[in-house]
Amino acid sequence: MEISPVPFVSATFFDRLTIDSSGIGVKAYERGLFELDVKAGYDLGRSEDDSDDLRGLGIDAAAATIGGKASLNYGPATFFISADKIIGGSDGLIGKAGVEVTQPVTETIILGAGASVTFADRNYMETYFGVDAGQAARSGYRTYKPGAGVKSIDLSVSATYLINGNWMLRGEQTLGIVTGDAADSPIVKQTLQPSSLLILGYRF
């Protein structure tokens, strides 16, 4: 577990183009309750220096990503499905399907919750959860070759407090549950992976 302070800036132009630290997104289509977005971003990869448990596994280089997200808005709920292709690095394909609910409870407090399932292809799974013969010899792990399938289930709850017209404070708690072939990997030490997020934001 580690604590990481991270600055985050997001700008939206013409109500369609969004640029932030994760990449560039474009609202490509919108009609009624349906919305389609396309996005270009990046995958940070992984270094064996990130953890002692990764020593001997080598470095998976950062790579570009391109993908899309289809959403259906129904009242306070948004149902979505997305897919991202990693260009370089793992050369994998990762997808997600889920639902997010956002509901104002007062003029200044907004509550939210979400649930999603993440899928990954064989390339992605072998890169991040597999152990080939060379890695096994260097790291001491047994060889392991996972297949494509469900990688994780993620659950989240959040609360946002609107301090005034510009400032906001948001807290979010997420629980990731590693599943399937990913959970069986010798690299995975804990299948329950919680994370907490606290945001102090200012909107221009």
C-alpha cells in the first residue's frame, strides 16, 4: 500500500473534446439516452522495481492506447461498456462493462456508487499475470500461462461536497477483486485490493 499525491487537470472544449492527464477524449455521437465516446491515452506499463515481489520479471514498457466507450443514461444510472487496445507494451485488449449511479441528496452533497467487470485478452493476461521460463528462472516463481477472461470486479462508493460554485471535495473508496486466471497467478498475493481517493477540486 502506498500514498501518492497526484495533480489532475481536465479541460473540455466545445462540449465534445476533453483533454486530461489520462489522454484525449471525443464525444463522437450522442442521441437521446445513448452516448459514444472515443479516446486515445496511454498504459503506464510495469517495472520490477515497483515491488520486491516483481523482481526478476523484467519491465513492461509504457504504451499508447486507443478505445471507445458506449453509455446508456437512465435516470441517475449510467450503464456502459468500453474497450481499449494497447499499442505496444502488452499489445493487449482490455474491456469493461458496468453501471454507475449518481444521486444528489441535498443541494451540496452528491452520492455515487458503481460496479464493473474488467475483461482482458491473452496478451494482456500473459504480460501482467503470466510467468515464462526465463522469468521463472530469475524470480523463483513457477511458470504460469493464464488465458483470456475476467480479470477483476470493481465496486466503489463516493461522496462529493460542493463547497461553493467553484470548489468541491470528493472522497471515493474502491474495492477491486482479482478473479479467474489472474487470481491464480503466483504473482498475486492478495485478491482483495482496496484503494481510497480524496480530491480537492476547483472548477474555472
